[in-house]
Amino acid sequence: VGERDAEADAAAGELREREEWISRLEGSEEDIQEAQEALEEMVEQEEEEQEVEEVEDLMEYYLQRSSAIQDEAERTLAGARDLEESIGISLSARRFEVNRLELTLSIGSFAAALGAMVAGIFGMNMRSMLESSVLGFWGVSACIVMGCLGIFCAILAYTRSKRIL
């Protein structure tokens, strides 16, 4: 009977030991699944962080490119403004030259008009001693031309001294 009890105790001990291992394995399976799930979550989080970093890197790259494009556009705009100003100055210089020519022609027209006035006065049907002499005609004509040239030169010198022309 003692042997049977010893065998029964040994068998019961083995049975307890097996149950203990089974309960440990069952607990271990749950722990393994929890650990595996935790690892999967960590991997997903790392992948999400990598994706976020990639997106941040792309955004930073696009920001740098847009800043470079903006700087280039501002330089181009400044160049266009400089060109516009240069063209305006060139056109202003041309207008100034045209105005100078117009003023010179106006002065010449004024001097010629004075000569025409003198010729008109002499052309009236008034009697003087000059119409009978051929030399008188040439002398009066020369005086009119010289007078017109003198008036033209005097007005031209005056406008240049006042820096009008």
C-alpha cells in the first residue's frame, strides 16, 4: 500500500507539475500575444513617424523651392522696373531733343516773319527813292536777310544763356 501511495503521490505530483506547466504555457501564450501586439503597434508607430518625417522633409523642400522662386521673381520684377525706368529716361531725352528742335524752328520762323514784315512794309505802294535804284533793292534785301539772321542768333544766344535750349 505504501508503494501505491508513493506511486499515487508521484503521479499526482507529476499531474500537478503538468498542470502547472500548462497553466504557465497558457499564460505565456497570452503574454506572447500581448508582446507581439505591442511590437506590431511599435512598428506601426515607427512607420507613421517615418511617414510624418518624410512629409515634413518634403514640405521643407517645397518651402525652400518656393522661397527661391519668390526671390527670383522679385529680382526679375526689379529688373523689369529698372528697364521701364531706363526706357522712360530714354523717351524723356528724345522728347527733350524734339522740344529743342521745335524751339529752334520757332525762333527761325519768328526771325523770318520779321523779315517778311519789313519786306511787306517796303512792298506797299509808297514812294521812296529806293525803288528806282537796282542797288537799293539788293541793299534792302541784304539788310532784311542780315537782320533776320541777327535776330535769330540773338534769340538763340539768349535761350542758350538761360539754359532753355
